[in-house]
Amino acid sequence: MRQKQREGWGRREAFNIAADTEQKIDNDHFLLREVTAEEAGIETVDEDGNDRPAMVSWAYWKKIWLEMQNGKRFP
């Protein structure tokens, strides 16, 4: 996400690029591949050891994007 901001992409364009790179569900959701989730520090296994794919929604993407833009996340 930070890379897309540095490259000058808008929120929606960056979301669509990420969705196409990962596992797109529909226009407003995608699943993170396990490698990407690990790189981002997102847990993809539940407390019982079962795989639990990390889903990213457009609403969540917008929230994080704005927090990063305003320096409130990952300074």
C-alpha cells in the first residue's frame, strides 16, 4: 500500500492492482495469498491451527490507506 502511494496511485486503482495480484473475490474483496499475509504480519491460521484466509474489503482498504496517508499507521 505504501509503495502504491509513493508511486502516485489513487486508493481505488491501488486496491484493484492488489486484488488482481492476489485472489480477487469480487470488485470489493480479495484474499491475501499466504506469502503476502506473512510479509504483512497478518495471521492466516486460527487458534486451532486451521487455515483462515485473510480477506481484504474495499472499506478496510480505504480506512488503512487514509491512516497511512495521515501518518497514523506505519509511520
